[in-house]
Amino acid sequence: MSDHAADTLVQPDPTGTKLPSSLRRLFFVAPLAASAAPLAYAITAFFMAIQVQLFDAETKVENLALINTLSAVAAMLAQPIFGVLSDRTRSRWGARHPWMLIGTAIGTVALVSAGFATNMAMLTVCVMLVQFGYNAWQGPFSALLPDRVPERFRGRYSTGVGLGTLLGAVLGPILASPFAQRIPLGYVSLAGVVILLILLFIAVVPGTDNRGEPRKPFSLTTFLSAFWVNPIRHPDFFWGFTGRLLLFGGFYMISNFSLYIAQDYVGLSLEEATSIVPLLGLVGLPGLIIATAVAGPLSDRLGRRKPLVLISGLLIAVGAAIPFVLPSVLGLALQTIVVTIGFGAFAAVDQALMASVLPNPEDFGKDLGVLNLAATLPGTVAPVAASAIVVAVGYPPLFLIVGGIGVLGALAVLPIRSVR
């Protein structure tokens, strides 16, 4: 039996399409849990942009790029490391749940502390720990898909998780905006929401005692392998990783600077930007919900993932370039609508696609940690690249470059052969 088998539910009716009762609780609360970490990141990003500007308005673009880069390094380290640890953990609470709780504790303490930061150094450390802690939660949580969900239900599961992920990212600034003048209270209040979502999941979907399961010995080689999957031996995994890397990279190049784009490109004041930018997410919410709800089940019904990932990636690319033509609040609103529709469909289908090309069933946590680097690694490069572009030539070329990156990310799905 594999070393994650204790967290794997027995699946009756291997050809049926009706969701087994053993999976219903997981499917019900997983979207709520999936929203927790993105909600924390979005809250942090919203408040952090204001804090950085208040510390030093003259160098806000460079300082925001620096803090995003360092925090992305922390995120990049957390998921593979905690994936390896959870793959090899044996406890009465199962393989994944202990590390979920540890990551949650680290992230929550850091999230509260960020509200009381008095300078860039303190804020940087807090944001790095927010990213490290909640990515430590996300690594083991992501492994529950291949652990527990059969292939025929993965599109449906990915739909719920994808919707929760994107709703967390969209609702974060909306929930944070009323606290723009009371940032410490905002951090504390919204950290409570995040931890409640996670604890609800832990309570409803407990781990299973796996102390009797065999465990591969831990070694330095095993630890280092947490950051690597051979692209020659596993080309489908490589192309899926590349597509994610490009699409998330382009997304971060714009999203991390959304507040400053509204101020310095569109011409809003700080007060106007802190009010309007969160509302843009609300404008995109209907399209996000519809795209996410439709794409996952449709991919299950068609038995095809790649065409939907390709189309969603192209939508992201087109949407990202809209403000180049319309440098206005309307342009930002249209960008948000199109990009969120694309990301909604992408999130619903891509996770199911990638769960089918994981190289080794014995190392789901580790391999998903490597895969999730594609979502966190761009955070180390994208803010620096975007900052350099903005400082050198301004915002307009940034939108065109991001659009081109999005096209390449969409096309990366085509060479994948093991999934239709």
C-alpha cells in the first residue's frame, strides 16, 4: 500500500458518475478551505501596497517589487518542503493534516503581526512568513486531490476548489477596503476569517490514522528532489508546469501593482484607488463564477481538458492587454472581467489536468509542491521585471508584454500527450 493510502478514501462504483457519500463532505468544504490562503494573500497585498506607499511614496514601486520578491521566495520554499514532509508523515491525524495546522499557525501569527509593522524591514519579514505559512498549508491541501478524488470526479472537484481559490483572491481586497484607514484592525479581523475557514475544513474532513503504513526513509537527496521533476522523463509534467509558470507570471506582473496602476496610469488619488480597485474585483465576480462552474464539469463531460485550458489562457492574454487601449477605469474593469473569466475556467480545469500527469503516485505531495512552484516562482521574478519595465518605459508596454506571455502560457498545453 502506498504511503499516502491512509489518507485515500475507498472508492466504490469505479465507473459511476454519482458522487459517493464518502466524498460529499470533502467536496462541500474544500472550496471554502481553498479560499483561505488566497484570501490571506489578497488581504496582505492590499494592505501592503498602502503601507509601502505610506513608508516612502517616492520608491513605492521598487519597494513593493522587493517585498513581493522576497515573500515569493518564502512561498517557493514552503510547498515542496511541506509536500515531502507530509508524504512521509505517519500520525493518528494522518499525513496531511498536522502540516496544514502548522502552516496555518505560522501564517496567522504573521498576518496579524503585519498590521503592526512600523517599517519596511518588519513588514517584509511578516509578509514572508504569511507566504511561507499559508503555502505550507496549501501544499498538503493540494495533495488531497490525487489522494482522495478519483479521475472521473476531478473536474468537479477542481471546479469547486478553483472557484474557492479565485473567490478568495477577489473578495480579499473587497473585505479589506473598509479597513484602509484602520489597517491593524483589518489584519486582525480578516485573519480570524481565514483561520475559521481552515479549522472548519479540518473539523469536517479529518485525517485518518496512518501510523501503521510503511514510510520511505528521509534523506538529503529526497529533500533536494522536492524541487525537481525530470522534464525529459516527464515531458507532460514539464509542459503543464511551463504553462502555469507563464500564466501566473504575467498575472503577477499586473496584479501586484494594481493599486499603483490605478493611481499612476489611470490618474486616481490614493483614496479613490483604495475604493475603486476592490470594486473592480466585484465587477468580475459574475463571469468568474459562471466560467468556473461551467468549465470543470464540462471537461468531465467531454473527457477533454486541453482545449478548455488553451481557451482560458488566451482569454487571460487578451484581457491583460485591454488597458493599453483603454487607459481608464473602464479599461481596468474590462481587463478584470475578461481575465477573471479566463482564470476561472483555467483554475477549474488545470488542476484536474495536472493531477493526471503527476509522475509518481508515491510522491503526490512532493510533485504537487514542485507543480505549485509554477504559481509561486513567478512571484520572485515578475515583480522585479514589472518594476523594471515601469521605471524604464512606463505602464503601457507592461500590458502588451503580459499579453504576449499569456499567449505563450496558453500554447504550452498543446504538447501534453497523456491528457486530451
